[in-house]
Amino acid sequence: MFRTKNNNAFTLVELIVVIVILAILATIAFMSFSDHSSSARDSARLSDTTNIRKWIE
């Protein structure tokens, strides 16, 4: 007589929690990438200055 409502959708709270978790992970990944790119840039600069010194001598 009474049918139960089959609700398979996500709630708004669940979606917001997932979005917040993804934002935190994206921030961590971006900061990690930023650190690696700056260290690679520093290595390239050191190599360039070494090559310039050798060229001058």
C-alpha cells in the first residue's frame, strides 16, 4: 500500500564535504609542485652561472 521512496542521490552536505576535501588536496598538490619548480629553477641558475664562469676564464 505504502511505497518507500528509493532515494539514491547525494545530499548537499555530502557534496560540499567532497568539494572541500578535493580543494584541500588540490592546494597541497599545487604547493608541492610550486616547491619542485622553484628548486629546479635554482638548479638551472647554478648551472648557468657555472657555465658563465667557465666561459669567462
